[in-house]
Amino acid sequence: MKIHEYQARQILQAAGAPVPNFEVIDTPDQAAAAVKKLGGGNLVVKAQVHAGGRGKAGYVVLSDKPADIEAHARRMLSVPMVSKQTGPQGVKVSKILLAPAVEIDKEYYIGMVIDRAKGCPVIMVSKEGGVEIEEVAAKNPDAIIKEWIHPHLGLQAWQVRNLTAALGLTGEAAKDCGKTIETLARIFMEKDCSLAEINPLVMTKGTGGAPGKIMAIDAKFTFDDNALFRHPELEAMFDSTEENPFELRAKAANLSYIALDGNIGCLVNGAGLAMATMDIIKLHGGTPANFLDVGGSVTKDGAIEAFRIILADSKVKGVLVNIFGGIAKCDVIADALIAAAKEIGFKIPVVVRLEGTNVEKARQMLEEAKIPALIGAADLTDAAKKVCKAVA
Ligand code: GDP
Ligand code: MN
């Protein structure tokens, strides 16, 4: 589960990290009051969306004029944001964060993820903060310094010193940055994160002879869905408007749905079979639009909902139903297919490959139902060839 930057700031603030205060608004006419609450001055206006790359997309702007701030908020709330991470259709912005802008001397990256190869968390820091870290990782991997965290010993003081030294920090700045690294690591462990990052963590410009300060001005957390039951306070931060509506519908029906870019809808049971189905579609020149895994213990209602979800996506020009009846029974799927055909009507070809428990009964039911759009397949290769041909 992902959360917004303003929610990440709340978590960081509560944990004692240095975060500038902020206000969140959801309509442009709330801008004036928010500016007032923040005491005016130079403010940063930031769209709250789960996608990154906001700076380059023009959805992070600085201004000290209340009228401009309101105008930017109005623009961001009405024009979907298109960034490197969103796709050409962009994402709708529903909330804006306003915060006092800080004067930046240096931008750093600090982040933490699970290193799957090593089987433990890893903390990464880089002097090349602010920009997309993926780019740094690809072009200049040596600019990212890592420390792996022993699952029992936790983050050690010497590791923190290594990281702050790698950022070139000394004295108070090193101490403050070290504290923030420790705070991030603590949040990561306590809240079962799969990703926790501050980008940028900045060194502000000092004023009047006073040195600059370490501040977190953008943060991102992703939580492990399987651990969410332990964190009701995080579950409450869930924003369904940021999720793919088809994926939400599938989740509500206990189905797993993954949206992809092609035009062939895949209705399968089991993740392994889904992978094999997509591979064989690719092999025969097609591209999957999604895969919907109905799981082992699918009911008729669940399967009908699965068809509704797949057919509601206008990208889908053909469907491949690939069911191996083990615990799931082929006749249940056939029954759902017939009901879905009646209810929704199949306006596109639906290729069906059934095998396993009660397959004879299922084939007979489908034959008797005489659904025009249905195309039977002898085996998986035959099914893949037929569906690819049907959408070609
Ligand atoms: P992202 O592009 O979605 O990651 O959004 P960020 O919050 O990281 O902002 C992008 C960039 O805008 C940062 O790397 C900074 O260079 C700049 N920026 C953001 N907030 C401030 C601020 O308070 N003051 C200044 N001077 N620049 C800022
Ligand atoms: Mn950022």
C-alpha cells in the first residue's frame, strides 16, 4: 500500500524527524486560509499523488504570492498530472500540500528497502538526491552507498557513521542526518514498510552566520499489504482514488487482477497458470491486457464478477479463459460463463480452454448453451493461437 507525501510527513513528524510544517487543501479556495496559517512567505505548492516525478512535471512550484499559489493549486486540481511515472493519460490530483519553502544548499537521498537477494533490509544514501534515484542507480551506481541491516542486531551506530560520512557530512549536520537515518530505519521496521525514502533530504542554507539545518522535504512510504492487519492506523490512510478501479473491484470479490497494456483479457485460476498463459500468448504474437486470477475456490458469483471486470475494460478485444480444474471445478466456470454471456453479452471473442475436474460436464454445458462468441480450444497452444488470431 502506498500513501501520500503529506501522510508520510505526518509519520516522520510523529517519529521526531525534521519536517517543515504544512497544510493540505482539496479546493483552490482553501488556499488563502492555508497560506495565512503558514504565515505567508515563500511557499512550495505540491500535488499529492502517489506517482513521483512531480517536480519535472510542474506539480511542485515555489511562490510567495498568494494569488499565484491559488492559481497553481487550481491548475493542479483541474489538469491531470503527466509525469514519467504516470503514463500519457496522467493522474487526477485531489489534494495539494502547502509548506514553507526551504532554501536548499544540498539535496541528498536516503532510502530503505528489502534486499531480496540478501534477505534483509538495506539502507541506501546518495549525494545525488532530488533527482530520480533510479536514474542514479542506472548511470552511476557507485554514487549510492549501502549498509545492510542484520535482522537481529538492527542498524548499528558505525553503519550510521559510514552513511553520513559517505554524504560528506561532519559535526552537527552528520549527527542530525544520522538521527534522521535512524528514525527512517525505525519507521521501516515498526510499520512493516517495503520502501521508506526521503528524497530529497536537504541541507538548508544557513542565515546570519548560523549553519544550515537538515530537513526532510519529500518522503515516500510503501507498506507490506500482508502486514497491514497489524497497523489499523496505516490502513486508515488508504486512498482508493489512487488505485486502479478494476483492481479494487477484483479485490472486493476476492479475485486478483493485474492491469497490463495489451488487448487480450486472461481469466485463469492460479498465479502459475496465469504466468504460463501470458507467456504462451506472447509466444503466439499477442499481448495480455490483464490477468485475472480467480483462485482455487472460486464461486459462480465470483467468476461472473471476473467476466464483468475483464469485459468492462475497453482495451480488451478478446478473452482467453484458461482453467485447470483442480479444486476449482470446470462446470462452475462453465456455469458462470453461460450466466455472464446472458447477463453482459459477449461482444468480443472468448476462447475457452478447460481441463481437469468435471471437464466433460462443462464441455457439454457450453455446447448446449450455444453462445456465439465462444470459441472452444483443444489445448493451451490451440487456445493461444485462436485468441491471438481473433484480436489480430
Ligand atoms: P518529486 O519531484 O515528486 O520527487 O517532488 P519533490 O518534493 O522531491 O520536489 C522536487 C524538487 O523540487 C526537489 O528536488 C527540489 O529541488 C525542489 N523543491 C521541493 N521543495 C522545495 C523547497 O521547499 N525549496 C526549494 N528551493 N526547492 C524545493
Ligand atoms: Mn522527491
